[in-house]
Amino acid sequence: MKIDVEHVARLARLGLSEEEKKLFAEQLSAILTFADNLKKLNTQDVPPTAHAIPMKNVFREDKIVPCQDTSDILANAPEEETHMFRVPRIVE
């Protein structure tokens, strides 16, 4: 387990003391032991889920509404070109 902690620390560019390596190895071992316990559970009749709680869309339906007067909107634009906002190029 200590080798795994050293490997992850090297990948993350972390300098760990020997005490920290020992502590993290113990914690990692406890986490993996708990995960092994979860494998023993009978989940045959449990349907797969994407979320722990039911999800529902709380947003309103989109409504297409024609814009009547763009002059008020374009009055806020720092620059305008052919009835559109002109913005600086960010991609070459």
C-alpha cells in the first residue's frame, strides 16, 4: 500500500514525509477494505440508477419570441456591425 501512496504522490508532484506515507497508506487500506465489503452486498433486485434521488426538470419550457426592436439592445453594445454585437477575435 505504501508503494501505491508513493506512486500517487509522485504523479501529483507531492512531497510526503514517512509519517504521511504511513497515514495515507492506512487510510487507503481502510477505504479499499470498505469497498470490498460493498462488493459482498446482494444487489440483484436493485435497479441501476444514475442519481441517488429522483431528478426532475424544474425549468420552464423555452418559448420562441420574436425580437421587435434591436436598437435598444444594440445600444448597450461596445461595437456594432450589421445589427449584431462585434466582439474581439479570440481564436486565430
